[in-house]
Amino acid sequence: MERREESGLREREVIEEIAEEFTTEELQEFLEADRHPIKADPRFKEELRQKLWNLLQRSIQRPSNDS
């Protein structure tokens, strides 16, 4: 229960911080972007997929130092 209260306190602190730094209009403009998702370029997505896959493969092949 205590951890949940700390989390709620931190959440309120973050909200207050945001309120101090941004106007309501700026926050609304920022949130508006979520209503109009931008489609990623298919070529970019494929290149990113390949890079991530290669990164994952290299990390699996590398011996672990945990032993």
C-alpha cells in the first residue's frame, strides 16, 4: 500500500511540474497529435526491423560474463 501511495504522490508531482511548464493550450496541441497517427515509411520500418534483428542476434551470440 505504501508503494502505491508513493507512486500516487510522484504522479501528482509530475502533473504539477507539467502544469508549471506548459499552458493548457500547449498541452492540448501536444496531445492532439495522438489523434492523427503518422504512417511510417515502409522502407524505414524494414531497415529498422533488420537493424534490431541483427542487434538481437549479436547479443545472443555473445558469451555471457555472468558465470
